[in-house]
Amino acid sequence: MRFDVVTLFPEQFSALTGDGVAARALRRGIARLVLWNPRDFTADTHRTVDDRPYGGGPGMVMKVAPLAAAIEAARTATAAAGIASRVAYLSPQGRPLDQAAIARRSRAPGWVLVAGRYEGVDERLIEGWVDEEWSIGDFVLSGGELPAMLVMDAIIRLLPGALGHASSAAQDSYAEGLLDFPHYTRPEVVGERQVPAVLLSGDHAAIARWRLQQALGRTWQRRPDLLARRGLSAAEQPLLEGYLSAHRAQAPGSARAPQPMPAPASTPGPGANRAGDLGGAAPNLAGATTPPGELAPGKLAPGDPPPEER
Ligand code: 9D3
């Protein structure tokens, strides 16, 4: 897959190209990265890429002409290579990126990413040259370069051959949409903490069941929004119930609340990893398949469904 990134700070991308999974994939030709600096598409002596905002206010706005010329150069070059590519602008106003969007894009032959700086870009650039707008989350960064690198890292690791090993996503497709289960390696004891006995049992079916249960329980506790979206199968419901009853049985505030979780909170309970999680008395889920505090799913919210494709 080919990435063309429009950026005023191409040097920053050595964070992606230097080392790691993405760097290796780029070196091996699994992905390609081409950088375009709008400053190279200016005509004035000062190579101006920004200007003061109409209407006043603090900060500067990226001018249309240098960005548009850089985007067009990127598109011309990708088209010449026989590669179709959409233009994405990374901005706080974009649709929140998630793994589904990343997976969809990983099947495209090319993607042009525009990284903004200053207060952002002239709105007419978005209207005239941009196909889609993406945010990486509700926090404020100082530019689009880190988001562009993050997006490429997330995509590249999905490309065939980018990881050394078979994708765990393919291995555990049932676990999609869940948080990970906890992991352990040697030694068997750290201070007071034992590795959960089931992991030493050699019973692979029991281990798989325990891991799914941990993933379900942690997702319920920490990310009820993910669980609501994904739903629970008939086999998963009793597993989650077992986890919840084991965790409810624990003394609150006892030892090892992993970290404070802003939250669903009706099923708090310190840490996971108890051998007793399997089985256990049926907790009163009251028929709930989604955690408390959950918004009614499937209802239209403002801006939903988001106009991903324009
Ligand atoms: C503090 C400036 N803000 C005005 C009140 C607006 C603003 C402009 C430019 C906020 C952030 C940025 C730079 N951010 C990005 O380019 C960006 C971003 C982000 O800040 N958060 C989440 N996702 C993204 S994608 C690109």
C-alpha cells in the first residue's frame, strides 16, 4: 500500500521509518511512504504557507494554494503509478477513527494524508481537495503529523507479511471488539502474585475459555461501549456472569484495583486474574446484555451515520 503524506514537517516521519514494525514493512516494500512538503509548492520568496485568519483571532491558517498544489502533485504521482487514492485530512473535526475504518483503508491501494499545522487549513481546501476527514480522538494535539504516523502504523501492521507471525486478529476472530485478556510470563510468582492456575494446567480448552472470560469481563468493566456495539453470544453470557460474580465477591478496595476506571461502576471490583472466575454463582444481570449507563444502541445521534465518504 502506498501512502502519500502532505506535511510541513517531513523530518518527523523518521519516527515511523526509523525502526519498528512499520519501518521494516516500508524497507521490505510491503508499504511505501512518499512525503510532500507544501513549502516546496510555494512561488513567493518567503515560501509562505500560512496567513492570518479572515475575521481576526489568534494563530495562523494554512493557505489553500501550496496545500492544493502538494495534494495534486501527490495524486498525479499516485495515478501515474496506477494507484487509486482518496485524500484524507486529519483534524479534530474529523470522524473518530476506529479499527473498522483502519481495516477498510488497509485494503485500499493508496491513501493521501494531509497533516495540518497552526489553527488548521482554509475551509475551501477541505471542500475542494479533501474526500474525508478523520480525528484520532478527543484531545488537542499541535498538528496532524503524529496522527498521520499513527494511522499508517495501524494500517501497516494489518498488511500481509508486515508482522512476523500470523495475525492474532485472524486467530481469535471471536475476540474482535473486545479488550485483550491479561498476559503472564516467567517467573510463576512475583512477590505475592501467582500466575492464574488455569494457565499452568495444560488444559487448552479451559485456558481459551478463561481468556475469553477475562476479555469479556474487562471489556464490560472498562469499555461498556465496545461490548454494547459487539453484543454477547449465548455462550459468552454465562462466562461474563461468572467473571462478574467472582469480582463482586471480592472485597472492594482490597488489594489491586488496576487503575481507576471512570465508569460503568455498577460492577466494580478490583483486579482480574482469579482462578475462581470460572463458573461461580449466577450474578443478577437482570437480563442485561449491555452494561449499565449504556446509551440505547441503534438510535440516531447527531451526525450519525457519519458521512465517511464524500
Ligand atoms: C488549540 C487550537 N484549537 C483551537 C481552539 C484548534 C486546533 C487546531 C489544530 C486543535 C488542534 C489542532 C491540531 N490537531 C490536529 O492536527 C489533529 C488532531 C487533534 O488535535 N486531535 C485529534 N485528532 C487529530 S487529527 C489532527
